[in-house]
Amino acid sequence: MADLKYYDVILRPVVTEKSMNMMSEKKYTFYVHPEANKAQIKEAVQRMFEGTKVREVKTMNLDGKTRRRGMIFGKTAKKKKAVVFLTEDSKDIEIFSGL
């Protein structure tokens, strides 16, 4: 297992219509490091975004898609996605406020 610091865990937010609708329920979606576990994700969100309190983290592993270029087949990179549930008294995450 890799020695991950909290700033290496979260790669980028997921900006889709579904993830934007979930923000009203205090659910935020991020792409995270493939070797990060739920405890590391929870710590990273609480340390990177002041005033947030994480209630629950759900993760999913996304396999790479098969792509073809001529006769050559290959795969895109694997990804890991995390849905972070915040508590009711928690502050909202500011990076999503202007979207």
C-alpha cells in the first residue's frame, strides 16, 4: 500500500448533472487515488475543507474501458470514485458553490 498524504488522496471533483443534484443533500463526489481507503478519504476531506464533518464515505472502483486503434486493443486507466456524505451541521464545500 502506498504512503499517501492527505493532499494526494483527492484528485479532482466529479462535475456531472447527477453529482450536482446530490449536493443539495450534502453528498459530494470526487475522483480519488486508486489505493486510498475510506479512512484516508475522510481525513483528506476534513483537512482540506475547513469546517466539514464527514458522516460516511462510499467508494467504487471503475475499470478502464477497452479502446481500439486499428488492430491494436488497449485499456484506459482505472479510476476510483468516492461519494462523501457530510453531517447536517457541517459547512458546505466551497469549490462546488460557483457551479
